Amino acid sequence: MDRTLPFTTTFNFRDVGGYTGHEGRTVVWRRLFRSDSLHRLESGDTDAFAALGVRTVIDLRRPREVTRDGRVPEYVGLGYRHIHPEHQDWDEIPYEEKLGVARYLANRYHDLAEQGVAGISAAVGVIADEAASPVVVHCVAGKDRTGVVCALTLSVLGVSDEDIATDYALSTAASARFSAFLATRKIVVADVPRPYFSSPPRRCSSS
């Protein structure tokens, strides 16, 4: 099955199924999706999104991000859960080139897993609830908060670290698609640190 599902204004939407888990069993397709923010879904995309039969959207963004951008369009049968894993704002932790992107991101994900444990646990609990599926989990870019939640979910299912890293790295191409979209819309984005658009698959040394 196709892992990446193309939408016009959503760039990191993909299926998390298909990986090999415990005892060689395959993670079920079309039960869990991950995405960047769904507030951008436009008319044609909303029909394609609804056709997936999604029952639950888990929105991991900060309250101010939801207020600023809005949320997924509503339709009958769609449940919306805003679960914010509280953690320190990355803008308060400047990126230093000498540290390297992989190490910086690893530190931030470690902080998120510790500081946002209540929200992450709640999100994984919703994902585990068969009555809630199919589920889409998303944040802003669909790679950091979403990546941690999906990585932990896949790990519980017995998916290898290598496959989890491979899935995470797919967000790099999505970031490129998003940047190209902004260019076509003539949207100027202020300089942002490299980690915000990077998804390196390699392991990094301990800090």
C-alpha cells in the first residue's frame, strides 16, 4: 500500500502501518496516520481525507498554535482530541551549529518525553483504543511531537529501531515539499534553525 498520501496543502501525511512488529506480525495499515497540521486542508483534500474513514484526530499543538491557525475541518463522525504534551518551547533553547542537528533534536525529544509524559501517554492511549481508529496524530510539521508519539507507539508494537528511524526520516522530503509550497504562495518565512526542518535518520553520540 502507499505509505505517503498526497494532499494539496498537507505535506507530511502518511500511513504508519506496514512495519514488522512482535513475532513477525505486520502493523495494520490504515489504522494510524501521522501528519503535519490539518488546518490547511482545502476543499478537494477534505473529501479525500473523509474517504479514509478517520474517526479521531489527535492534535498535539500548543493551545496558542491551535488558536493562531485553527483546527481540522469538521465533518460528521470525526472526533477531535486536543492533547498538548507540555514541554519547554524550543525557541528558548538556541541551536548551536557545533552541537549538530542530530544531537540537538535528540536532546529535545528526550526533554519532550520527560516533560510531556502525561500528554504523550494520553495520545498513545487514544491510539490504542480500537473504537477511536483510524486515528491521525499531528502537530505543526508532523515530525517532532508527532514523531515521538509515533516512535513510542511503533516501539511498543515491536517495530525495530531501524524501521522507526526510517519512518522518521521520511519527514525530510515532506519539509522540502512544504518549503516549495510556501514559495509558490510567495510566503516569506523568517530564518529558522536547521533542526526545525531536518529529520536525520542516523544515531548520534551521547551528550
